[in-house]
Amino acid sequence: MLLRYAARLLAVVATVAGAGGMGLAAPASACACGGIATPGGVTARVNGETALLGWDGQRETIVMRLGLQSGGDKAALIVPTPAPATVTAGEAGTFTELSRLTAPEYVTDRDWFKADSGRDGAAMASAPTGGGPTVLDRVQLGPIEATTLTGGDIAGIQQWLGDNGYEMKPEVIATMRPYLDEHWSFVAMRLTSSVTLAGNLDPVRLTFAAAHPVYPMRMSSAATAHQRVHLYVLGPHRVRRDDPDAGAQTVAVNFAGRIRDTQDADLRQLSANGHDYLTELSVDITDPARIAHDFSFADAAEDKDYRQVIHRSEAVEFLGVPAGFALVAAAATAFVLFALLLRRVLRR
């Protein structure tokens, strides 16, 4: 059970970090936030991240799932949020349900001139008070300690983090300054007991007050590798990215439509009161150094539903031969026989 809670909490930290909120010491591997830091020579890497975002007009909820592999007990992350966040455990089934709801439509095209290879086709397809921060809350979930911080200046934050076992690189510390200038809060998370984590971690839920839906990304400017973000956004209408960075990034819509009859608790809560329009976005960022804004969202021009359609061909065979060729051969044979018969009749 302790390992499960550890996994859940690291998932949230890392993925929101993946959203743009993490910054710690090397060695680190890239994710949307710029990497997972693990001091003391311990290695960690992110295999993938996905997040669900919902906003009810006053409070925002981000449910995240991260693929993380850590080889030691010193992994640590820090996540910026517009207001102090409440961290709770999510359910793995949420993303399973999202995959079901947004699954592509498969269309089978019958190919009369193709031999069956025996294999299915692949799919194509988030005013400083000065000094150190104020600790608002500290919770222990198994081997993970999560601390909610607010206020302070950059030197005070750096001092607090250092005193509490969070080693941060100067370039990552620099990405925290804009958040402090805008009075954002942070959630600092670290492992406090020895545990090795690997695989897809259970989701974690962050809930905080927000004037508009936002996905933290500015700390990702410290990343050095290609960044990918996979987002599901729930609201009353289809959404589009409207932050200034959107035009310099590749943003693809994988699904758009209202969700119905889901039994998942998080999806039911976030889609209540008409907030049931789901937009699935994939974002590719080839130059993280150009990231200057968090993701923000606005209603699209229209609620135009979209579901990916994947065409798969199915060979039609007759006695092991593509049916089209078999028909052509049969027709040719029939023609020859008819010609021979006609010739015989004419001779008579």
C-alpha cells in the first residue's frame, strides 16, 4: 500500500511537472517540465505523461498519470500552481475510460487484390512577501512527503529547498521567478524512504483555485529535449489553445465531443453541470527554450465533433488466392471456354 501511495504522488508531481512545473538537480531526464531530478547520482527517467484538466469557473482540477522509472530514494519535484493545491490520489481507471471514450473509429476496407499477411494494420494516424516561503501544509503519503508553499522570494525559496533536501540547478531556479512575481504557490514533493519505482504510476489529483483554466508550462523552458504533452480538457464547449506560444508549437486535436454515461468518478464530477465536452490534444514542442507562457484555453469557434478514423484493409481470398485475381482468372477461363464453344458451333 505504501508503494502504491508513493507511486500516485510521484505521478502527480512528475506529470504536473511534466506540465511545466518541475525543476531539480541533475542527473535528470526530459519530460514536459524539463526532467526529473535525482541528486546523488541516482538515475530517473520519464517514459510518458498524460493529464486530464477540468475547470468549473472557480476551481481547477488536474488529474495526471506519469510513466516513471527511478532507481533510488532521492527523486524530488516541485510543481507551480496559481493557488495552493490540494493533492489527493486518483484512479488508474480514469485514463482507461478516457481511452475508451476517445477510441478511433475503425473502418475495414475489403481489398480483393491483396494477400492476407496475417497481421492487423497499425494505426496511422501551469507580490512576493520576501524571505523564505510559508509552509501551508505538509502531508505524508507512504514514503512521499508533499509540502505546499506560498510567498517568499527567489533566494528564500532556494534556501528552503536546499535546507529540505531539494537540490536545484540555477537555470531551473530562474524559471521559478515569474511564478513568484505572480504570487503562485508551489507543491514540493520528495521520497522520504527507500523505494524503487518503475512503470506507469497511478494518477494523482491536484485541485486549486484558478481564474481560468491553465496548464503550467513555463518551467519547461529549462528542458533541452523535444517535449510532448497529452491533454484531455473538459468544459462546456470544444476548446483551443489561446496562449501566445501555441502558434510556435504543433497542436493536434485527437478527439472532440461530448461524453455520455461514464461511470468513472472523476469524469462524472468534472463533466457535471454541462462541462461534458471533451477535447483531446497532443502537443509537440521542438524548441523548449522558446516556451514563455503556460497553456491557456478558450472556446473553439464551434463545437465540431471529431473522432479519428483509421482505415484497415482486409484481404478477400478464395482458396488462398486474392479473390480479385481468382475472379479475373475465372472470367478469363470462362471467356476462353466460350470462345472455343462458339468456334465449334460456327464450324458446324
